[in-house]
Amino acid sequence: MPSHGLGLAPRLRYLAGRARRIDVGSVFARARESARDHGRWMPAVLVDMLWSAGFRQVGFQDYVDYDFAILNRAERETYMTHPVSNQLSQKYDHPDFRHIFQDKIEFDRVFSDFLRRDWMVVEPGNRDAVRAFVEGHGTVVTKEPVGQAGTGVHRYRASEVEDWDAFHRGLLERGELLIEEVIRQHADLAAVCPGTVNTTRVTAFFDGRQTHILAIAQKFGRGAVSDQMTFGGFYTMLDDDGKAVGPGYDSHGHVHERHPDSDFVIADFQLPMIEQVRTFVDEVARVVPQVQYVGWDIVVTPDGPVLVEGNWGAGVYENKPSVTGIRTGHKPRYRAAIGF
Ligand SMILES: Nc1ncnc2c1ncn2[C@@H]1O[C@H](COP(=O)(O)OP(=O)(O)O)[C@@H](O)[C@H]1O
Ligand SMILES: [Mg+2]
């Protein structure tokens, strides 16, 4: 890594942490998966995978997801990976301000101007307000505010609630303390999957003056409340004009030429209002300038983009070579914008 890199100490700490947590069985499973998918000899893939993790900052899942088994060294160098992304989050997302992004209620408060939808907080004693909110909107999304890693989002219909006392108590007991109106997505997104609100993940870096868009991924759901992979969702990368670069895929080995439910050809997808999306991301990136490196989840609606959430631990969305034929990733863009 060049001179003013990310620092050896955090890197070593991250590696040591990983080494302690390594699940040997899952490393073998991933090596087997990669070897099978790409017709390689498993032990060679396993050694390469371990070496890449130890010396090239490539997570095991990165290795599988971005088909490192078929990439040469120069191609691999262009890929953003989770260990590097984690270091960027540690360095550029100020610890004193991360809580705003970690707690979905706090996030909605701070970013309320950009949500463009109703929301409320469930509290002891506010059963009637909850009932009025849910009945008023017909269907709502509830969220567990902190740390549910893609599983803490739920959907309820007012018509299915029989006992409002029990409903309200249940929300409190399960920690579903944030209720939101359902976002209405643009027809071009509904054409792919109408039953899920399909979010666009824009990874961006705010350098104090300018917002740099580093990568754009479009997620698609399968009809469930959330478009996350835990709910069967998948994604495709978009180019700077908002056009899909190829079919969709996930981290579980699925590839989708077409959306399995709507038959929409994923490579034909064009995100509408891409210019408004850029302007919008620039606006939200300035709200908490101390948190510079963020994965923004936004939705394009008929009236323009709205904000779902910002992830200070931005995660990585990259090209999958075996699916798109594109053998390079987004790391040069990160390097140019952030200067590491
Ligand atoms: N208000 C909402 N209306 C409709 N769908 C939503 C709403 N909020 C979230 N979702 C769906 O749930 C997904 C996950 O929500 P999000 O708040 O990003 O939580 P997390 O990513 O932490 O699970 C979104 O990507 C979107 O598909
Ligand atoms: Mg999200």
C-alpha cells in the first residue's frame, strides 16, 4: 500500500481479529465452491485464498464472490474488498458520530428531511397513536433500530391486526420500535419486483468539499419486505449512467439473468433519475460531514430519490466477472477519491 496508506496497526488488528474468528470448515467450503465453479484444484484454491486473506486483504467471501480464482494479480488489484472497506470506515467515519447511523431511530431524526415519508416511534402508552398510524397507511414497515444485520425489518397490514393492544405490546417486546410508511417506488423499479421496495446502494466518500460516488449497486427483492440477501435479494452493479452492467447475483451462488418472479431481464435495467440521485447523495453526504465514507440506501420514487438508511460500515458491492464478463472492480475509483 502506498506511503500515506491505511496504517499497519489497524490492518494487523483486523487480521488478528479475523484469525481468531476463522471458521476452518467454512473456509474449506468456500474453497470447494470456488474450485468447483471455476474448474480448479481445490487445495490450490484453498492456499491462494488463505494467502490472499493474509497478504492481500481479500476476505474469503470476497474471493468467492468476485471470482478471484479466475483473475490475475493485476485484475485482483482493482477490486474493493471487505477488509479494505472496513479500514476506510474506521479511518473516515468518526467514532463520535457513528451512532447516528447505527440507530435507525436516530438516523430518521437527523435525516428526516430526506425520508419523504411518515414515521413514528413505538413507546409504552402510545397504542392509539400506533393504531392511527397503521390504519392511516394501511401497510407499514417496522424496524428494530440497532444491529440486526439485515433481518430486523418487518411488514404489517392494518387489516390483519385483530387486537391493537397485543399488536402494540408485541412491537415493544420484540423491539420493533420504529414504524415507517411504505415507500412508493418508481414504476421502472416496480416493473422488476413490485412486492419489494428495491433500493439503490450508492457508496460515496465526502472529502469535506466534494462528494465522490465510488460505486452504485441496484438491489432487487423477491417480494418480501426487504431486498436484502437474507430475504432472497440479489444485486447488479450500475454504471455512472445508472445502467445495469449485467445480470444479477448474490453471495449464495445464485445468478439471475432475469428476475425469477417478473422475468425482467436484469441487464436491461436502467435506473431512472440518475442525475437527481447524484444531487441527492451529495446533499445527504453533507448532513454529518464527520462520517465521510457511507453506503447510502436510496429509493427512486415517482417524485425523486428518498433515503432509506446510511451504513457507516459501508460493505462492498462489486462486479462478478463470471456473470458480467467484466474483470475489473472499483478500487481505482476509491483510490482516486480518497487518496490511499
Ligand atoms: N419505509 C420502507 N418502505 C418500504 N420498504 C422499506 C422501507 N424501509 C426499508 N425497506 C426495505 O427493507 C430493506 C432494509 O431496510 P433498511 O432500513 O436498509 O435495513 P437493513 O439494511 O439494516 O436491513 C430496504 O432495502 C428496503 O427493501
Ligand atoms: Mg439497508
